[in-house]
Amino acid sequence: MYKQYYQHFLQARPELLHCAPHSHYYWPDVTRAAHLAYWDDSARFADEKWSYLFSEKIPRLQQCIAGELNLAQPEQIVFAPNTHEFVYRILSVFPAGKPLKILTTDGEFHSFNRQSRRLEERGNIDITRVPCEPFDTFAERWQEAVSASHWDLIFISQVFYNSGVVAPSPQVWLDAVATPETVIVVDGYHGFCALPTDWSAYADRVFYLAGGYKYAQGGEGMCFAVVPTDCQLRPEYTGWFADFAGLAKAQVGPVAYANDGMRFAGATMDFSAAYRMMAVFELWQQEGLNTAARNAYINHLQAGFLQHIASLKHPLLHERNRLHANDANAQHGHFFTYRLDNAEQVSALAAQLRERGVATDYRHDRLRFGFALYHDVNDYRTKIIL
Ligand SMILES: Cc1ncc(COP(=O)(O)O)c(C=O)c1O
């Protein structure tokens, strides 16, 4: 139904059913011209490119993202090549050597998981990781943990990357945060442009991180943070973009920061992904295909996929092995995760699928199938034959 938008990527590997868009979405065809437009603008503006980007291109992209998240202040949105950069920048707001108490889950993506585990080696960082499972009691356990202490940092996903289960939104637990100084971060990478998300109620309190190479479909290189309004934090890991407006001033004395989201900016980066992401937003606008409509199509694919998998009666791909919340009304992310007995079983099944022309991805004992606009239900019936 929507394959027409992805002809370049689909024709590059016509035999393959790409079930890993949750890892890296195919880019719609419109992104090709956008990528070239970056080259042309680089030639047109040369050294003046930065002021052009920051006065013309970036504000438009900020507006699109703000529209997507229902935010009144697009200037609170700041860009970096990846979310890891923001993770570390946010961690750097705490004075070096200060003992930290961090609350998180055992389902966070490597960018936070690895970094926080490495910091733990300092010996003065105390991290509590609330287990995601059982999913049905997570909200209650998380809320209890939030209120149990004065945390320096709270970090949680919007949708867990290793199950697709949607985490409780801050609406459920934000009031339980005991300290106004607690820095709160939601990693929204698996929610942004997949699930309709209204961030307006949290815009003055919670950092939201996401990026372009999954459901925003613009490819790697363009991640963003929504920085809480009036945030006065001073990240130690800082670059010259963080005070772009003040560059002409004498650079002496205390390091100054922008008063909007740019205070969390780093330094020179490749903005071609911003052009691609913009092109995707424009495509959705032209076609009237907003996130609610795209999500509805993905839900339809997911239902068709489950029906097909049930008909296979496969010894491993069945409902008992699929990670999900039992509440039938609970939203789910745009991929399904099957947990098998061990990593060997998973890699063997992924290899078997790949031989049949189905690309999935797996992590340890979990096999993930993602759903994309460039699928239709018939693809599952004709390709996933086990
Ligand atoms: C939940 C989540 N956050 C972040 C990322 C990407 O992290 P980074 O931008 O640091 O590469 C991913 C990628 O799969 C993810 O699943």
C-alpha cells in the first residue's frame, strides 16, 4: 500500500523482506533529493552554511518535531549525531566526583546501559535497575522505586528496545519524584514517529531523546533532545554550538550557554540527515499520513503477522515466547520480540529466516520482527514459511 514511497531501497534488494525497520528503517525515495540538496547548499553557502542552517533549516525541523510532540517551544529542541552524545552530556551536568544515585530499568539500550555501567566503575555511582519483567507489575514497581529515594537522575525508555513493551508514561509516575533537582530523561527512540506522542505536559520537566534512523526514516546522523523549558543546567561536556549566539563575545570567564535547548548542543556535525528527515516530514504532510495513520497501518500488519505465525504452529514462534503486556488494551511498539531458550536457538532461527529471504535481528536470546510501511500482510504469508 505504501511501497511506492520506498522504491529505491526495495529495488536494491528485491528478494528480501526487511523485518528490521525497528533497527534501521528504509529511507523513502524523497530523501535522495534531500541528501543531494545538502550538497548543493554546501556549495552555495560554503562557510556561511552554519548561519543558513541555524536560521532556516534547523528552525523548520524543530517545528516539525515540535508539531509531532505537540510542543509549544521548538527552540527547546537540540540536535546531535546520536543519542549517546546526549546521554553523556546530561551525565556531565553533575560535578565530577559527586556521588550519584541513578534510577533506571534493566531494559535500556546500550548507549545508556554501557555508559552507566562503565561509570559505576568509579565507585561512587549507585544505580538501581528496576526489572522490566513481569511487565504487568512494572508500572507499580517503577512508581515505588521513583518515590523511594532522592534520585539525581531517572532514566527510562518510552518503549523498551528489547521487548517492544511500552513503559508507563511520566503521567503515571512524575508526581512521585521527590526532588525538584532530579534530572529526568525518557529515551523515546522507539516511540518517536511510531506511536502518537504528546509531550506537552512534560516539556518543562523531562528530557526527551529520540532520533532519525528508525521510524522518522531519515537515516543516521540526526538525533535530538527536548530540553526542559528554563533549564539552567551547565553540561561539562560542551561544544561551541552551545553558545552559538555568543561566539563573537570575548571567550573569557565562566562558560556561557544558550538559554534554550542549544545549551545541550555539541559541535560541528553533518546536517545532511536533517535534510532527509525534513523531506520525510514533508512527505507525510503532503500525503496526510500522520503518525496515528501510520501506527494504525502497523497495527494492521501486526495482527496479520500474528495470524500467519499462529497458522505455522511453529515450536518456537508462538505466543508464549512473545514478549508483551497481558493487558489487551496496552499499546505495543512497532516490533515483536520472541525470547527463546538460548542465543544459539535464536541465531539458528534468524539464519533460517534469512535463507528464506527474511531479515530480522536478534540480541542474545531474543529475536525481533519489525513492521514497516513497506510491508503488506501478504509478504508474511509468502515469505515467512518455516
Ligand atoms: C531505545 C534506543 N535508544 C537509542 C538508540 C540509538 O542510540 P544511539 O543514537 O546512541 O546510537 C537505539 C537504537 O537501537 C534504541 O533502541
